[in-house]
Amino acid sequence: MGTLIDRPLVVVTNREPYVDERTRTGIRHVQKAGGVVSALDPLLRDVGGDWVAWASGSADRHTAPGGVRPVPLDNPRYRLHRIYLTAEEVLGYYTRYANQGLWPLSHLLIERARFSRRAFTFYRNVNLKFARRVARESQASSLVFSHDYQLALVPSQIRQLRPDLAIAHFWHIPWPVFTVLRLCPQYQEILRGLLGADVLGFQTDEDVDAFLTSVERSFRHVAVDYTQGQIQWQGRVIHVKSFPISVDIADIESVVQTARITRWSRAVRHRLLKPGQQLGLSVDRADYTKGIIPRLEALREFFHRYPDQRGQVVFLQVVVPTRSEVSAYRSLFRHVEQESRRINEEFGTTTWTPVLTVRRSIDRYRLMGLYRAADFGLVSSLFDGMNLVAKEFVSAQVDRRGVLILSETAGAAQELDQALSVNPWDPEGFAATLNLALSLSFDERKERLQAMQQHLHEHTLYDWATDILTVLDSQAKAYVVES
Ligand code: ADQ
């Protein structure tokens, strides 16, 4: 895919793709679970370039002399530029403003959202650190590709420092409707920050509409063209468009068909299932937006309503701890354990445990093998920008035995229309859909998967990146021609 673009690429994210941690035996290179990083790392390994991110590991300084770490260390494909922050800065900008403010608000969980001017000051100052680093590392011909809700002010800060740069910003999570957005006391600053970009990307058309409306309702001297997806702002034209993020299905297919992962996938079924049983799987960061508790409630309802299904299904949930510095995340973890125990005590027998839990990150290859092994995959987000787990599950199903049960409020539901859709707020309906999934014939499962796999072959991760950067590239060229 090395021909993606012929200009240097500078990616900017909050999280770094590799965190170097000091252990008793040496340094461990950890890749954290999370959609943004798992999408961008393969891309940059392929095209090369620079990646600016917050240095969060205890050995990060050690592996990055002068603040720059080659990735991978042994055979460098791109340069990671690390930004060092104090504990107070991380608390203010990341834990408080981004994760306790913008994250819940964007997922419409208004009651959880907390904002403060003090936290916003940290947010602004830390964003500026990112912007300064990008301004320093970028060449005149560079395309800057910044990301997500932790860095909303970065586009306009970069523009002030380097008006010559072309900037695209991708918003990975849902964009809230204006009535919700305006609850954020700094919403106008957030909008102004994003409007520094030339291209603004969102996951779905609904997000684009909500964003355009927010801009129109917030400022007087602005022209919004809904049909073209364009905003005229301070003498510039900003392109606003949906670019649904995706996965590298060809890579996933080849990973799951290696001898090692084929064996592992079979071994998982062999170890967990008795003849005739089906394996259900969910994989999530332990985040309250992923609907883990509603899913367990639906599962309980399912075993109540369909006693014949008891003993027929083993449900494996992989829940990786995340953002443990936020108390809501710690208590969610305890709640998941309580609910799972409750199901197992209520329905389990000496020979059958309905819910099994894995509480850690699983290496990517094995994770893909788990998806391959499953008879059904459950994605039950309350709200979700896209949800890559759904797309990974479909991609890994090379035996075509699995049914995807997918929350209708995840962005992925708009494309994966052959999934069985559920409303995570409706436990009885969810239980009925689960029952339906288990009874689908092999032919029907196969047809549904084939249709979704074809869609993913036609809309890959590389198409996503190419589409955004092509719009940015042509926009930048048009600007050069005009001026
Ligand atoms: P996330 O909220 O992090 O991403 P998601 O899209 O589901 O959510 O991606 C999670 C990623 O982490 C997947 O690639 C998955 O394989 C990986 N992962 C999860 N649990 C894991 C485990 N136990 N071990 C190893 N890996 C694990 C945000 C938005 C999403 C959007 C993405 C990308 O919230 O809506 O899809 O960005 O834009």
C-alpha cells in the first residue's frame, strides 16, 4: 500500500502506539488495546512517516533518545515523537477534561460528564504542546493527520503556528447533537479548535449533520453548505465528510489461517465446549459505553426465558481494563464481575459455567483466533463511533459459522447490515435475538457473513486513510493554485 500518498505524513494522537514499560527483567514494549492505535499503526508501518503522541510508559525516555523512538526498534518503519507531560497535566487534560468531560458527553451520557475551567486550561496547554511539536517536525509539504477528542484544539493551534500546513482531523467517537454539545461550557472553543483543519472526518453521516448544525447554531459569521459538506470560516473552506473507519480484512484472514492460529482456534473450542454447545464471544475495553452490563442483563433474561438453551451456550467475555485512573471505570469492572457471578450461580451446574471472563489484553493474533472460534459475537455498545471489534469479528470468520449480534447504535451497524441488530436498552428483545441467532442455519450464517465480508473487502482501512488524505491533498493543491 506504499503508494497511499506521495507527501510526508505526520500523525498526531493522544495515545502512543507503543508504550515502553520498565519491568524487573528489562523493558517491555506494550501495545495498548484501543481502536485508534490499532488502526493507525499498520498504516504508518506501511507508508512510513512521523507520529506525535503522549509518552505514557515508565521506560519511554530510555528508548527515545532526544524524544524520538524508531518503530519497530529493530527495523524502523516510522518515527515516534514522544511528548512528556507532568502527572498534573495528564490529570487535567486527559483524565478530567477528555475522559470525564468530552467522552461521556459525546456518548450522550450527560449525567456522567464533568467539566471545569481549570481542567480546560490544562487541556488547552497540553494541546499546544502537541501543536508545537507537529509544527517543528513537519516539512512544508507534510500532510498532518490529527485525531480525536483529546486533541480538538490542535488543528487551529497548528494553523496559527504553521499556516502553510494541510491538516485533517478525524473524530473517532459520536458527535453529539447541538442541544447536548452546548452543555459543555467550552463548546465554542472546541468547535473553533476543530475548524482549524482543512478536512474534518467523522464516522457517519449523522455525525456530520450534527457537526454542521452545531457550527451553524454557534457562530454568526459562518456559511454552512449541508449538501456539499462545506463550511466557510474565516476566509477558508473546510470539508466535512463521513469516512467510516475499517479494518485490514486481508491481513486478518491470513493471520487466522496460519497453522498456529488455526490450531489455537480449534484448541479454544475443544477446551471450552462440549459437543453440541455454541461459543459466544465479546471483546471490549472495560468502558461503560460498551454496554457490558446491559449485555449481561440480557443474557440473564435469555437463560430465564429460554430454559432449553441452558447448557447449550458458553459465553466468553474478554474485558480489558482501561482508564483505571477514572473511578467510574474501576467500579464498572467490579460490577461486571458481580453480574457474571450472579448468572453463573443462578444457572450454572457442576458441569457447565455459562459465563467465562478473561480480564486482560490478548495478543492480536490470538484475539483474531478467538473471533474465528466463536459461533456468535456480541457487540452491545450503548453508543459507539464505529466499533472495530464488530468488523474484526466478521473478518476473522473464515469458517463462516458465526453470527454477529450488533447494537444498532454503533456506527458499524450502518454498514454491517447482515448482522442481527439489537437495542442494548431492551433486554427482552436482546434475549429474543440471541435465541434467534443460535437457531440460524449454517447456510444463512454463511450468506450473511459473505455479504459483510465482501463489504469489508471493498472498504478497507487503507481505503479509509486514502480517502481522507486524498481529499486533504487535493484541497491543499487547490489552495496553492488559488493563492
Ligand atoms: P474504542 O472505543 O477503543 O475506539 P473499538 O473500535 O471497539 O473501540 O476498538 C477496540 C480495539 O481494541 C479493537 O481493535 C480490539 O481488537 C482491541 N481490543 C479490545 N479488547 C482487547 C483485548 N482484551 N485484547 C486486545 N485487544 C483488544 C474508538 C471509538 C470506536 C472506533 C475506534 C476507531 O470509540 O467507536 O471504532 O475508536 O475509530
